[in-house]
Amino acid sequence: MRKIYVIGIGAGDPDQLTVQAVRALRQVDVFFLVDKGEDKADLVGLRQEILRRHIGDGDYRLVEVRDPARDRAADGAAYPGAVDDWRGRRADLYERMIIDELDEQAEGDRTGAFLVWGDPALYDSTLAVLNEVLERGAVRFDHEVIPGISSVSALAARHRVGLTRVGRPVQITTGRRLAEGWPEGADDVVVMLDARQSFLHHLAADPVIHWGAYVGTEDEILVSGRLSEVADRIVELRSAARARKGWIMDAYLLRRD
């Protein structure tokens, strides 16, 4: 049977791969690299550097495909439908790649892999898309998930803070949800990929913020302090970085007294 590895590769630093991940890389015949366009070509480049660093010029193939476009303007009640539509088109693409590029015969390329930023179980759609492909029944495969160092863990490590405090929960949420209000029952909140800069809605509460962009890469930017004191700086840095690179990956921890 065909086999797919879903390998967490950390937040961007090739040294963040686990020994388990490196062992899995060495079992792969075909790596599927999802291209998100010219602005994000360096994301493919980072994946290629990870392969060069850890397995060299091994006996494997790279298959690059363009990621389907997503309706970024969809909001409110339309947002879940837009995400479902995008995942469905991704499932079409993944299904076709697995059928065309992996061979169930013993002498063929039977093992493929998706290299996922951070950890595949946190804020990523690869597992959901592969499950949809399996549910369709057009192709059979086994799959194994290799956990990775998440951007959340990397962010906390770079700021030298713990994500939790004694007897208190931490909540991971999105910028959309944070804009609606501070999560009930949590004083420590991690926000992922907040294009809306929703922390600006909470200046009055003045929590501490630990913010990071491109964590684990040469472009890493870190800011920490009282929100009222550093919010303008984060907005400025974020805007400049996005204009320079064409994309941004960031996350932050908000901590109320």
C-alpha cells in the first residue's frame, strides 16, 4: 500500500527537526512541495534546504504543485464555507498527486511526504485534507504523522517564557476570535497568524505581549513588552516586513496580570 508521511519540520530553523523526523525523511521516495506563489517561493526554498541539510542528494524526487487560491475576503458567516471550498480543491490536488506519483507496486515509488511547518496537529489543514481524500475512496494509503516543534513552542522559547502559569490555562485562538473579545476564563492567550492585528482591540487592558515573526529563520523579529508601549512598533515592523517579503508568519502571546 502507498504510504504518506506528514512531517512537522519546525518553525523554520533546519536544526529544529527531531531525530524521528530525520529518520522519516530518509524513508521517502517522493516529497510533495506545495507552492504558494512567487511571493512565498522562499518557503519552498527552506524545505529544499532542510532536505539538503538532513538527507543530501538522496534517491528521492520533488513534486511541486501550486496551492489552490483561497477567498481571503470571505468573512463572518461566509468564512467556514470559503475554507471548506479551499480544502475541497486541495483534496482534489492531493488525490491526483498521490495517484499519479506513488506506485503501489514493490518496485515503484510507494512512499510520499508532506513537510508541514511547525507541528501538523496545530493550525494546519494537511491532516484534514488527507482524511477527506481517504473518505472519497478513490485511492488507498496509510499515513503516519511526525510531530514537530510548533511556532508556539518556538515563540515561547525565543522569548524565554512559559506558555502557562501555575493553575492557569492557556488558550490558542485566531485573530478573528480575539477581535470579538478576550477569551473567557483565560489570562494567557496565544494568537496565530493575525492579519487583523487584533491585539489593538485590547490596548485598554494593557497586557504583556510576546510577539514574533518568521521565528526560527534568518528574518526573525521579536518584540516584547506592555502592549501600550510596543503596539505601534509591532504594527510598523509587521507592515515593513510584509512589504519586503510579500508574506508574513507571526504569532504572539498575550498575558494579563
